[in-house]
Amino acid sequence: MTPNLQLVRLLQLASPALPVGAYTYSQGLEWAVESGVIGDEATAGRWIGDLLRFGIGRYEAPLVLALISAWCAANTGEIARLNGEFLASRESAELRAETVQMGFSLHRLVRDLRAPGLSTVESGLASLGEIAFPTAWAGIAAAWQIAPDAALTAYLWSWAENLVMAALKAVPLGQASGQRLLAELGGRIPAVAVDAKKLPENEWSNFTPAFAIACARHETQYSRLFRS
């Protein structure tokens, strides 16, 4: 694959147009708005930024890198282990349902693309049963020969973009606020990716109690736009 084609494939994989339903989830942010923890641009930025640094950056990010490495090595045992670890790490029913639904949708997309280079990914995912979204995403990134550093940066950007879009709807915020948030969060992502690359597995951590509580309380929130 040429560098330009790798970039195109990465843009496709990180695009909001990827048909996995990410836009229907807020990962507890909607409850944080309902409870008054988030009420404007500053508090939305603090919530998403803290989660990027202390949650996603310290657990999901290094796990994505490890999954890409496992897919590149065709290490099916390690892929299955990391997939199971991520499913077990989901603190609420909604969070678990989110990653399984998105993983299922991405697996279906792999089949529908009918690309010869993705056949190994399709068969590997089919053997897993329940598929976590990062597992499927990392498999495609590996098959498309995307450099792990670039893949992780795009993965984090896609996550941040989805949370900002959720804030735009739930707070609500204006488009300019959303772009300011994305500019600020985007400036943090390279450092988060570098730290994730250096983090050994015995130091991975998703200990973010406020996030877990928000996700759990969203499950009984009466009026809501999002599925998590």
C-alpha cells in the first residue's frame, strides 16, 4: 500500500460516516449534563479531557496498540485475550452493549466490503463470539497496513470527536464551541498516544469512578437522546 492510500484508508476508518452507530452513544456524558456536572463549553471540555487522559488514554489506547500488534502477528490467542479483557472492563450494561453493538456492526462491514485483504480479519472476528469495537477496529487497521502510531492517533481523535458531538446536542453547544473543544483536545492527543505506547500492561488502568457512575445512572435516566 502506498503512503497516500494508507492515509485514505485511515481517514475512512476514523470517519464519522463509518456505519457503526457511534453517534448514538454519549458514554455517560448525557447523564453528566442532566445532573449539572456539565453545563457549558468549559465543563464539557474538562469532562472529555479528563476522560481522555485518565481513562481512554491509560487503558483503551494501549489496548488498541496491543491489538494491532497481535493482528499483525496473527496471534489469535492474544487477540481473543485482549478482546475478553476489554469486554470485562466495561463497568455498566450500556457500555458493554455499546462496544458489542459497534463491534458487531464493524464485523458486518468487513464482510460487506468484500476486500480480499480483510478476509483474515473477517474469519478472526467470526471466531470470537462477542466482538469488542477496538478489536475489530485494530484488525482493519493492521490489515490496511496503517502505522500503529497513526492508527492510535486517529482512534483517539474519532473518540473525542464523537464525545464533542454528543456535547453539542446534549448541553447544547454551538458549532464554534465544538470546534474550540476539538482544537484543544486534538492538541492533547499526540502526547496521550505517546504515553500509551510506553505504558506496560501491568500499569493499564481505567479507574475513573465518576465516569462509571455516570454510565450506570444513565441507564435509568428518564429523558435521553443517547443509548449510553
